[in-house]
Amino acid sequence: MSIQNNIDRITDILRRDDGISGAMHYTEQISWILFLKFLNDYEDNKADEAFLEGTEYKHVLRKDLRWEHWACPKDEKGQLDVKRAMTGDDLIDFVNKTLFPYLQAFKSTTNDPKSLTYKIGAIFEYLDNRIASGHTLREILDIIDRLDFQSSDELFELSQVYENLLKSMGSDGGNSGEFYTPRAIIKAMVETTRIKVGDTIYDGAIGSGGFLVEAFDYLVQDGKKEKLSAKEWEFLQSETFFGMEKTSLGYVMGMMNMILHGIESPNVFRGNTLTQNIRDYQEKDRHDVILANPPFGGKEKKQIQQNFPVESNATEILFLQHFMKMLKLEGRAAIVVPEGVLFQTNNAFTKVKQTLLENYNVHTIVSLPAGVFLPYSGVKTNILYFDRKGATSDIWYYDVTPPYKLTKNKPITYEHIAEFIHLFHHPEKRNKTNTKIPATSSGVEKPCNDWTVNIKDIKDYDLSAKNPHKVIEVKHQSPKELLTVIKQNDNKINSLMNQIESLIYE
């Protein structure tokens, strides 16, 4: 049975438990159990490697609190030892009173934030066991125990399954939606920022860690991992990925997501990114690549607004200023922003966009279709690309146009963005004008989704995507012609009314 089928069984079991309510809860609970099984297999693998090298691996977890001792102890035949396997109230008491306090204390027992010990403590600091029935937990432990996370194939499947769990949490609606950005959007943004090993990559609102995970996968998949030196691999593991997350659930989900995907030591911390005074940033604090979908529509109090040169209670404007200040010289950024950031021209929005255009190169804006973030937000959004390589001269726009209206059950796909990615990497094929493409010789208008605008043609710092190919030509008619059309319409209406009356009074 596949990992996905096993996880589906577990979610069905959890729905019967009194302590679980909704996708957010069962994702959280499956996560900590999966993580401990993964950690057990990870440590077993490290111990085997050390033995072959003639050294000894020092386990992170105390012997009596490792998976094979408390979760699923085995007898001499390798079968579950029912005499030692706890269940019912005994199991719940052990988890709540012994296991969790032990794991939660990890963060305070080490001064090294890059260590695995610290990361485990940081994760469990914000977790609690919500499973009320020890019999329910026993069922789940037995299912997960049969999974083997020591093979690369199983680990890959585990990472995909975990992504599905996070997606289900996001599609559950409500606040949980903020933790999940559609995979197609993330993949497109990663593939168009030209990341490489040696870059530092930052997300100031990591949610479930999707951007950092996708960036890691991009750097190691398709045979790239095998070509890395030991020094490059160490940099990738401990010096590449940086971020912060405000919510405890988002932080936990993000940390576990990254570790389960193979990022052993991400530099990610819990806290409100906007509480940092951006005037204090120095070049050493900045990053080569910024990938983010920060929360928008929120409000921040005056005390936090004072951390920014342009004060505003709109979180999207504060985050934009933060990311601008966090970008290294020659660095590049791709950020999801609500459409209001592009077209609003009030004082704060104008000042920030003026600084952005004059001090940064805004080279690409992607207009995303409505419905990308359904069901938890219907706000129209865009992807804003800029780098720190001088001022803006030309902005290339691309309008993503799926063949159908996006809904919760008909989401955006990678294919909808494939043309944009192709044109991004082949600028010679782009439309370098801002004029409507003329009709072809057959009389059918050529479909075109991209156009280019010179900075001189942008008025009042309005950066909104106005697709010239979708502009409807207005036919101006004389008053006499308009009067004739009105009379014709009146005659049609009178004819229809007579037909209706004849039917009524027959």
C-alpha cells in the first residue's frame, strides 16, 4: 500500500477522534507522528553510516524515547510486542507527560540554532498532542511504523504526500489558507529567478515553506545533487535557506516540510518579520534571492509602521519595503502582491513605488487570473519581479489566461504558466511593444499575452497590467446613428411585448 493510501486511512481514523476538528488539526497531528518516524529512520541511517566508517553516531533522542522503544517495540521475530506496546490512557499519558515535555525542552538545552536538536525543540515548542483516544493513536502508530523512510524513493513519496496534506489544509479555507501557495505559482517563480548553489534564498513569510522547498528541489533534482562538492552540499544544507514565520502553526508546518524534503538545517525562525527596523539592515544581512507570497489585507499598528521609511497600516506595502531592503546588490526578487499595490496611487503606495522604480529594476510583472487563491481569497494578484541592478527602464508584462474560470476544484496548473516561463528565458521572443497586435491575414486576431511598457509611459506610478490585446475598440457613432439604433431596439422590444401579451390572453 502506498504512503498516500496509508495517510488517507489515518485521516479517516482521526476524523473519529474527539480531539480532532478539520483538516488543520489532522494535518498537524499526522505531521508530528510522521516527523518522529522520519527522525527515527534518519538517525538509524546515520548510525549505519558511522558504523561503516568506524565511528559512532551520537543519537539526538534518548534511547527510551526513540520510536522503536515507545511507539512500536518489536519482539524477537520483528513483530509488534503487544506486551510492551502502550495503548489507551497509558499511551496518551506517556505522550502528553513524558514525550512532549522532553522534546519541547530541546531548544533550551543547546546554544546552536543550526543543530538538529535545536530544530526539534523549535518544532515541538508550538505543538501539542490533540489526539484524545490512546486506541486511535495506537492504530496510527501501527500504520506509520510500516513506512520506511530510509530509501530515496520513499522519502520522495513522503515529501509529495506531505505537500498534499498541506494543500488540504489550505483548501479547508479560513486562516489555514495563508500557509499554502499553489505549487504551479511557486514552481514558476523558482524557475524564473535563476537560483544557483551559493545563493542565499529568503522568504520573510514562509507559511508552509513551499518556496524554500521548491528552491531546494530545483537545486538537487535531475542529477544536480551528484555533481555537488562536499563543501557545496554543506552550504546548501546550512547556509542557503532563510526565513521567518509569524504564526506558530505555519512555523511548525514549514519547518517539518523543509526537514522532510531534505533540508536538514534551515535558518528559519518564528516571529513577526515586520517588527524589524529596516533602517538597521546592512549588506551582510541581505540575500541574493527573495521568493515570497506575504500576507496581504492585514493591518499593523503604529509602533510597527515606524520601522519603515514610508508608514502604512497595509501589510503588503510594509512587506514590499522589507523585501526591497533585504535584497543584496545584484540580487533578484519575485514576490506575489495584490493588484492594489500596482494601481493604487495614494501617498504611501506612490512613495514606495517611486523608490522601487528609481532604485531597483522592475523588469517583469505577471498578471495572475482571478481565483488563484480560492477558496480562502478571491483577491486579484500579480507576481512582481525586480532586481538590484539599477533603475527601471522597461517592464515586460505577461497576462496568464487559463482557458476556463479558476475555481477551488479547477485550480491553476503549471501548463497555464508554461508560456510565460518559456518567454522569460527567451527574451528575443517577447513582444517588445505596448501596441495591439494586428489581425492576421486570415482576419483572426493573433492571441498574445505579453507586452512591454517603457518607464516613460507609466503615469502616476500606476503599474497595473493593462493588456493592450484585450482592449475593446469603441465604435463612435453620430447622434443620428445612435437615434436609429435606439428606435430599432424599441421596435424589437414592442414586438416581443406583443408576443408575450398574445400568449397571456389567448
